[in-house]
Amino acid sequence: MKSVVVTGVSTGIGRGIAAVMVKRGWQVFGSVRKEADARTLRAELGEAFVPLVLDVEDDAAIVAASVVVRAHLGGRTLDGLVNNAGMALADPLLVQTVADFRRQIEVNLIGMFAVTRAFAPLLGAEPGLEGPKGRIVNISSVGGRIGPPFLGAYAASKHGVEGFSESLRRELQLVGIDVVIVGPGAVATPTWDKAEAAPSAHLAGTMWERPFRAFRDTMIENGRKGLTSDQIGEVVRTALTAAKPRARYAPVPGKLLNWTLPTTLPSRLVDRLIGGQLGLRHRPS
């Protein structure tokens, strides 16, 4: 049975990835932060799912989880690592707290680095293990290539994921471990309910109130019509198993408008289009 570690499987994309990989006959070691989520997922996915209770901001817990996985593998290599754990806190950059900005970098980027460092030996970076070299899949986002307004910290972290992944892939050629990026667009997950409930009273009466509300409403509407987490899971399965995987997969709904044009048109033109849509264009008095 092939084996994979997937971080952040409590809900959303991570849960979809875990479900797809179990269905496809893999053993999944999935990280959750709460014991209750561990019990729920074990009951839902069966014995092929092994919960790892950890927070990607906790270095000691990550190392302890790698010891647990090593014991399960019994001297064989781990076939895959999917770095999925992440978070997003929307706010105008000139309003967002340093603590909120820093936490998104810590979870989305530094947490990915810490997990990769801990599990890379099991993927075959450590000599002496039996089996083929494993593969790393890092979950990025459209925000890893396009910087949307009001998601600056998230975009910064995901741009970091892109650069980290490119450098890591080139370094790990030396040991035969591949690194693939999966950068989804909108995915229909419970995160949009959280986004709708997120407080924004601190923007009332400021110049940001209307543009932020327009942005939030558009994101929520499009997000709820996005791809399913299982669809992203199937893309991840392809990234883990393809004989010649792409360096990057971009499962994005409405790809022309949400990916192709924003990544090919001149940046200043994209600025004007987004600014006009959300009411962000400066109008001199």
C-alpha cells in the first residue's frame, strides 16, 4: 500500500485530498489540530487513515509526527508528502495587524518548510530506506501568481510557496525527490461561510469599507461556485502518480477570466480592471 502524509485535513481541500487518496488505495497520515477531528476522520475514512495531531507552527509536534510515520513505515520510504495546511485572513494591508500578517506567513510558508524538513528523510533523502523515492506536492493558489487586493498577506505567503517549491525541486534533483505545485482557484469549501461571518466593523466609515465589501461579496459568490475539494484531490493524485508530472498544475474554474487573462495581460491593465470592478480607482478631487 502506498503512503502519503497530508497536512491540514480537518476540512476543505485537505479533507478532499485525504478522501480521494484513501479511496484510491493509499494509506493517509493526515494532520489535524484537534483530537475530535482525528476521531471523526478515522471513523469516516477507516483504518487506511492515521491521524497526526499537530499544528504546523509547532516544530516539536511535527518532528514527533515524523517519528510516528517512520514507525508505521517500518524501514520503507514514504511515497508522498502533500503540504496543504493554510489559512487566509482578508484585510486591507494598511489596516491589517502585524500579528495577522505574520501568522499567515508562519502557517502557510514557514509551516510548510518545517514539515518538509521533518519528512524529507522518509521520502528518500535519508539513505538506507527501502522503496522508491517519494514526491512532494505543495498546495499553492491562484494567489501565488496573482496578488488580489485585500489578501496581501495570503498572496505574499503563496508567492513564497511558489519560490520555495521551485528552489526545493531544483535542489532535490540531487536525491531524486520531485516537487510539484498545485495552485487551485476557487474551491467550494466551508471557508466561505467563515469569510461571510468574519468581522469587518473596523472598516466602517473608512475609505476601505465599500471596496472591501465588494471584494468579499464577489469572492464568496465565486467561491461557493468553485471546484469541489474532491476535484482538487484528483489533481493532487495525478501530481503524485504521473510518470512525468508537470511542475505546476492550475485547477481554476473559469480559467480564461480567472487565470489566463490576469497572468498574461499587462499588470497595469489588470490593476485598472480590478480597480474599476471593486471601486478602488483613485479619483482626484
